[in-house]
Amino acid sequence: MSAAATIQSNAFVSGVATLAGGQGIAMALPILTAPILGRLFSPHDYGLLGAYMSIAVVAATIGNWQYAQAIVFEKRDERAWALVRVCVWTSLVTAALALAVPLAFAAMTLEAGGMAELRPWLWLVPVSAFISGMTGCYTALANRFTRYGDMAAIQAGTAVATAAVSIALGWYGWSAAGLLVSYLVGQVVTFAAYGALYRSLRAQAPDTSPLLSRAMARRHRAYPMYSLPTSVLEQLAANAPVYALGLAGAPQLIGLMSRARTLLGAPLALIGNAMTQVFQQRAARDYARAGDCRRIFKSTFLTLGGLGIVPALVLAVAAPWLFETYLGPKWRDAGDIARILAPMLMLQLVVSPLSAVMQIAGRQKLDLALTIGYKLLVAAAVALPVALRLDPVAIIVGYSLAMSATYLLYLGVCWRLAKR
């Protein structure tokens, strides 16, 4: 291996280590505080939080219309900074459009299963959408300029703030409201911290004009045209079981599934997110220079597979007992659900970072086509049990199987695209 390649490899490892190490607190807190939260909040409380997040996350995904991705991949710094203004414009438009969410739900009957408590909170969906859009923009800038230490510190600080608020409010009996407030506090803390980082970066940024920003919006229009629908469909598919369980009248099961997915996937997701940030930058550079990013693709695949398979298998076998022991008797069913989701989450850990190859190779159209196909598969997998009035657990089983098949398909396609 050449000296340049060795330096690049060391930089990659260092970047991953910085993010993963700094995120250690964020990874540990949901697990360490789980016994407390499991006894302060009920599955129904987590069901309301899960229902809100299933709506807010779609609006947040629309956010800046995926223009933040272009900030990472744009070759010239001046153009990257011009895209920040585009993210502001698009995030404001998204927030305005998101007002349709609370207005639509105001006319709906949510009393079934105790979901009426959710209605006033939906007025905060536009705020979540704007904050998420701008946070995504600031995160892309931090990634572009390799501010991995700051990124890790922000995630850890957000986790601490969220945990502290949720425990404090749960102690005072806030029930579902405590979880919802803590979730929103976490968003605000992240936004404020990245805003401060943005201001420090902006001090040395080149001047840009609205005219250049408009030109950049046109230049990177493939992101809102193709990446945005793809990302929205991905979120809809990820939350498909929540929507289906709501239609099946099983809000309690929403809470159990939400908690299971969070605790089972939190350590895996944090590692995967750290790898994604660094993989995108390194793979984009290798692909631009040589039209081949298979080396970093393979090393990332092996690293994530090795990190995830052992805990995923342990949890898949012992999750019911672990949940009952750790969270309390009322959470044993969440362990049963965690066992169902374990294979899917393992594949998600490995494949999600690698799927960035679609964007790097400029294959947004193919990504959209594949996304539409597997979303239809997921929709059928969760809708069929509802239509047949099967046990609601069948919705979760169908979802896990459909998503697992999807991740395997994406893995094969992205490997082929990793070399021009």
C-alpha cells in the first residue's frame, strides 16, 4: 500500500474512532436509563411518542429537500456554502406545508385507544420539520470540514439532555407528555449546538449570493427530484408497522415495538451512523478519483458485520428475558418483539451506510425505482395482516421479513455500483 493510501486509511480509521468514541455516552445512555424509564412510563406512553415520531420524522425527512447531501459532495467550497441558503429556503417551505398535519388530524377521531392526547402535540410538527432541515444542513457542513469531534460531542450532549428531561418529567408524573417534551428538547439542543458550530465555520466561509444559490438549487435538482421521494418512502416504510398497528387498534403494541426497536437498535445505529459519515466522504473521494470505492466498501462491510452479528444474535435469543429483567414484567412482550426485529436491524446496520453508493454513483433514478418496489413489498407485508384481521404481531413479523429481503437486495446492487 502506498504512503498516500496508508494516510487515507489511517484518516478513515481515525474519523470512525472519533465519532464512535465520542458517541459512547449517547450509545450507553438509552441502555443505562432504560430500567428507570421502563418503570416511569408505560407502553401506552411510548405508543403516543412512537405515533408522534412516525408523523414528525416524515416531515423532518422532507426538511431541506435533501439538498444537504449536495453540501457534502459538492467539489467547490463556495458552491457548498451557497447550498446553505437553499436549505434555509426549503426548510421554511417545508415547515409551512407541515401545518397541514395538525389541521388534518383536527378533523379526525383519535379517541380509539386513547390517542386523543396526541392531537395538540401535532402543532409542533412544523417546528420539528424546520429544525430537522437546518440541523441536517449544519451536520453536512460539519462532515464536509471533518469536524468529527464536534459532531460526536453534540450527539452525546443531546443524549444527556434528553435522558435528564425524560427522567425528571417522568418522576413528576408527566406520563406521555414527559416523553414528548424530552424528544422535542433533544431536537432543540441539537439544533442550537450545530447552530453554534455553523457560526464558527461561517466566519471563514466565502461570500455567496442568492443568484449562486439559485444556480446550485438547479444544479443539484436531482436531490429533491429523486433522493427526496426515496427518503420519504423509506421513512413511510420504516413507520409502516406503526400506521398499520394504529389501524388495527393496537396503540399499546406501538409502544412495545417502539421501545424494542430503540433499545435493540440504539447501539447498532450509533455505530452505523458514525461509519456512514466517514464512509460517505472517503467513498465519494475514491469514486471521484478512480471510479472505484470497493476497497472502502468491503472494509466497511466487514467492520459493521463483525461489530453487529454477536450482539444481534444474543439479543435475538435472550431478548424476552432481558427485557423482563431489565425493564420490568410489563415489558416482556417488548422482548418478544425485539427478537423478531433482530435480523432486520442487523442487516440495517451493515447496509444503510453502504447505500450511500447510490448517491455517489449518481444513480438516484435507480435508487428511486428500487425504493418504490420495496416500499410496495413492505406495504403489502403490513397491510395483509390488517386486511385478514390477524393477530397484530403478524404485522411486525411481515415488516421484519420484508425489510430483511430489501437490505439483502440493496447490498448486492450497491456492491456492483461501487465500481464504475
